[in-house]
Amino acid sequence: MTAIACLKIFVGEELVFADTDTMASVVAKVASAYLETHWTWPRRYGLVAPFSFVLADPRATSLDAEELCRMSRDLQYKLFGENGAGEVTLLMLEGDQAEVMRFAGTPALALKTLLDGLGDGAFAGRVCKITPEGAVSLAPPDGPTEGAPPAEELAALSPAPGDIDDLLQVETPRTGWWGIYYLPKERFVGGGVGWGAEINGGPVTDLVEAVERDQVCHEAALVEAKSGPSGYLFLPFCFSALIKPSLQRTYDTTLQKLPRALRPRLAANIYDVPREPSYGAINKVRSLLIDRFSLLDLHVSDPGFRIESLQAGAVNSVTLVLSGEDERQRAAAITRFLRDPAIYRNKRVWQGIAGVQSLRELDLCRRLKAPFLSGPIVAPISAKFPGEPACPSLNLPYRHAV
């Protein structure tokens, strides 16, 4: 009878007063203090990922979202003060244990459409958006926000025998799959695997950690290659690590595990690529990967990437990874990157846009004829490789089975 849910805490990017890690630590401290006082035995809670708590009540069949409005108010006051400009929003998904933990491991960017009320995010369960002003059900739309049984009855109940600690100790999924969509044919061509559902595009600060995470992704891809559907499997590699001899040798271990028979299906997502990579660096990366991968895709964060510096055919595609929350800046980046497709065609290089998160961005990509797309509004993160399903672009985001 235990009700279990994941509670994710969102703070608007423009309101963050510290770096993400510091903010996550502050939010965890404030939220834990609140839950320790108000979410008392026999109810249990646990921090399972940055900004993510699992809540459980062995007496309930459904948790009360209205009750958590008080937590939202407390967080807003503690973080920003009585008259601060802060905006704290909680997103609660209630469902089975596996779905709750999948939700916990999903990054904020992948939940934007869900938070904005534009879809259910392909999660199975009840979803409520909670602010200091009140709670609203997003899935099902206009559904109940109250708990069951009601608070008065709940207080009189005793918990069922058994320990619920194991519900709070399930490992959060470490990898996730993004569907990669080919717009001209209106179908997916495969998927990219990322650490914790990340799409890598920005600068890397810890190369050793980046390689370790990539290796976990490579192992996940091998599992899907053996049992999953057909389609290209895009595996991540850090550009800066690939050109560093000591870390290149670390990648060699993984590369040797990739069967040559898989080469026609394997594609390399090479991230942390500078605005103008040198001819020698690109050749080094190509020589290392081309024996095992049929496609090489550069993930860049700068829409002004110097495609002119690449030798024709050196790579197969260049993908711009969108970042930030400013819609105008994101739209400007898409427009700039796609404004001169002839240069890319002359270099025999496809273009792609990753991290597409709104219908407006999707429409802009359609109008500018971006060949390849990925992101929450294209296909939400999945625990499984998506394969090659067909889907009209007007029906996006695609909901593949988990």
C-alpha cells in the first residue's frame, strides 16, 4: 500500500546565486531540514540525486501534493527571503519504484516540456506541479492533487509491517537514450546514449571523470546492441581526452570491446570540440575511431563553429548542442548555425541540432530545414534505445516505450 514519489526542486536559472553544485548543496540542506521536521515517521524520505528527493508513506495510496506547497513556500523564503525575486517550483511524480527512480535521474532540461504543461514527459504515473501558491495536476490534466486517504484518516492509521528503506536505496539510472530524428524522412535513425541523460556540448572541466562516464555509456550501448532494436548507436567521446595520449589509452580499452561487426551501426558523438579544431587534432581523432565507427559526429556549443577549417569528409556531421534558458539566445544560435547550409554541403557534412526543448524551437528547425534533431520536444529521455520508428514531425514529441 506504500505510496512513493520523486520530488524534484527547480530554481529558475536567472535566479541562481551560485554555481549548480553549490546551489544543489544549499537546496538539499534546506529541503532536508524541512522534511526532517514535517515528513516524520512512519513516512520516509531520501536524497537520491541533485535537487531530487524520494518520498514514501507506507499508510497511503497517494501522496498529498497540497501539503507540499508549504515546503515550496519554506524553500522560497529560506533561499530568497520574504521579498526576494526567487521562484521555486516542485515537480512530483508518483508511480512505481522504477518510474520514480527514472524520473529522479532525469535532468531539468529534459523535464521542461512537462514543467510547462506541454506533455506528460513519457512518464507513467501521476504528476503534480507545486508552487507556493498551490498545486496543479499535470498528468492526468486537472486530476486530483489531494492525498488518499485524507490527512485526518491517515493520522489514525498504522503502517503495514515491513521496512520501506529499500525503496529509498535503489540506484538512480546512470545512462539514458536520446532519440535522433531525421527530419526529411520524418523518422528516427537511432539514439545517443548519455550520462544521466546529458547531451554533451559544453566545455569539460574534469577529463578523467568524462572518460569514466563515457565508458559507462559505452557499456550500456553494448547491451542495447545485443538485445535492442535496429538503428545507429551514438556513443560519446570527449575531444580533449581523445587528443591526450594518457587518456586516449584509457579509451583504447573500451574500443577493443566493440565488435568490428557492429561498425555499420556505431556512430561517435565527439563533444568538448573547440570552435576551430586543428587539422592535426581532427586527423588524430579520426584515425583513432574510424576503425570501429562508421559515422563521426562533432558536438559543438558555438553556433559560429568554423566548418571552413575542416577537410571535406573528415567527419560526417556537426551538431549544435543548445544550452541556457534564454529563448531568444537559443533561437539566435539555431538561426546562426543553420544560416549557410551550402558550406556544410561542400564539406560533405550534415548539420544537426541537439537539446531542442520547445515547440517554437522545433518549428524554427523545421523552417530552416535542419536535417537531424534531438531533445525533449523531439523524444523525451528513455532508459532504452529508441530504434528507428517513423513519426510525422507534427506528432512530436515521440513517446517510445520504456
